[in-house]
Amino acid sequence: MKNGNCSMPAKDKGKMKTLKRILVQLTVGANIMAAFMLLLCGLSSMLNPADYPHAALFCLGFPILWGINLFFVLLWAVFYIRNIWIPFAGMLFSVSYIYDYCPLNWPEVHPEGSLKMITYNAASFMKVTKDSLGHYPLFDYLAASDADIICLQEVIFGGGITRKYADELMASSGYHTVHLDDDVPERQYFYTRLPVLSVERVAYQSSSNGSVAAKLLYGQDTLLLVNNHFESYKLTPEDKQNYKEIIKSPEQEDVESKSKELVRKMEKASRQRGPQVDSVLRYIDHSGVRSVIACGDFNEPPVSYACHRLSSRLSSAFRQSGNGIGMSYNQSGFYFRIDHVFVSDDWQSYETHVDKTASWSDHYPLITYLKKRKI
């Protein structure tokens, strides 16, 4: 070798090329697998969790798989641009599911005469306290919202917040209270400025959740409004802390036992939600009412069996006019939109959004404006 010649021997260059080729091939294989898993995750939303409970849990991984594919876009853009088509092609096959999860719509102001609607899980009013004026800010917020329809879930009156206090305050702002004439405690509650024609419970099995349907008069038409709280995971504060610890430190000794307990609880709830969603859909189909709004806390993200089934009959207001992920569950570490509004095809939604200024629950209110289409 000549003095000053630092070039790599041909044999070593050959080894480096072989190693580079192997790394690229392995990365291509991993990218193809991630793209396939993304599509499979979306397709799994078609499976009834009553029969395939693992499918419901698989759907929860959709944003993670989407993030992995976005990572491959950046990776190929920096190191091997010719392969960037792989993650793009994978996401193209899953574009409908991606749009369900994170729609992008041109901002459009709601037209005059639109119905304003709010759906909000009140979490039993556990975070609602009196202010310095002796008022409960949540009900001041609702009374001043100028919404035509307010659907609340997990309503448990007690302490200072009595049913009488809430109903009288809302009545002073022009709201009718929608309630059932029976002795069964009802956690799904309505306030509406539209005349109420009838109200009844949708029959299905649940220990503490449920759906209530009300027929309202809108102009000369009947509007069927279904307020839902599908089966919750019933995770305790300890369960949620265990989940965070598993994510942060998957190498800890007891991670397997904690994971099994979480999966057991989540699968149990998922099995119950499938038949509940199907019961609501059957109720809607048998109601004979064309104009329908179904809303509430579904306890499932946009890519899920509940949203898939309802979208076969109705349209997601957030997909129509929302933007971004729209996280409606506000607990740290649980970043999902599990509150939804679905409407029949005679409605067009506008300005659907999550109101993050309302901090009286572990959920944020989901707000949308609805305008009748000319059909």
C-alpha cells in the first residue's frame, strides 16, 4: 500500500455492500409487514368482538401502526428515497381508515338555521364543584351553550347537584328534560329545545351502561335521537397506572401478570359492546324513522366495530366536518376519540370539534352543527 493511501480494500468494500443490501432488505420486509398490519388492523374493525374479542384490542393499535408507517416514510426519505413508495402504498390501501381516525376538512362555517348539538360524558359529576358564586360551572356552561340538543352520559345526581337544581336551571334557558317514566336509574340524560314526542330505553344487556332513544319534533318531521354509553372497560386508577408502567417499562418483572389482567378486563367489555351496538342498529332500522342521530360515549375509537357498524347506516359527523385526531378522552396516556356523533344522510354536519375548555370530566364535550340537506 502506498503511503497516505487510506482506501478500503476491495474485500472489505464487498462486505460493506453485502451488509448494506441485507439491512435494506430487512427494512423493506419490516416496512411491508407494518403496512400489511395497518390494513389488517383496519379490516379487523369488521369483526364482532363478541366472537373475536382480540380484534377489538387489535384496533386500539391502529395509531401506533400508522405512526410506524410514517416513520418508514422519513427513514426512506433520508436514506433510500427509491423505497419511499412502500409506506405510501401501504397507507393508500388503508386511507379510508386513516381518514376515519384523522380527517382533514376544509373549514366551513355552519349555515343559518343549523341545529347545535353537544354530547358529553359527565363522569358522574365527580370533578364538578361550586364556584365562588355558589354555581356549578358545568351547568352554567350547558345552559349558556345555545345548543338545541344536549346528550349527557354517566349522569349520577348527588350531593349538591340534584336533579331538581339541574332541570330547573336548564328549564330557565328554554330546555325540556328528556327522561323515562320508570324507577330504573338512568345515566343517559337529554336536554333539548325541540318538542319531545316519546322516549324509551333500547333493550340490551349491561350492568351500568345503556342507550336511550327519544323521538323529537323538528319542524314537521320526526327526529330519532339515540343517546348511548356502550360498555366501558371499567379500569380502576390502579389499572390505568399499571398500563402506563407497562408502556414505560415493559421489562419489569410483573409486566406479564399486569398485562393479562388488563387484557381480561378489556376483552370482557369488548364482548359486551358488540351485541349492544347491534341492538341499537336494529332499533334504528325497526323504528321507521328516517332522520336519525346516534351519539354518545362509545368507548371505542374511530377504527372499531361500533363505528364500522354504525357507518353502514349513518355517517360520522367528525369525519364529515372535523379535523385532526380530536381526542375526546383527556386522561394522560389514553389518547383516543371515543365520543361520537353519527347522523343519517338527510343531515350535513359542520364545525365538528372537541371543546378542550370544558374540564369537568375525564372527557371533553364533542360539539357539532347539523343542517338538513335538500333531498
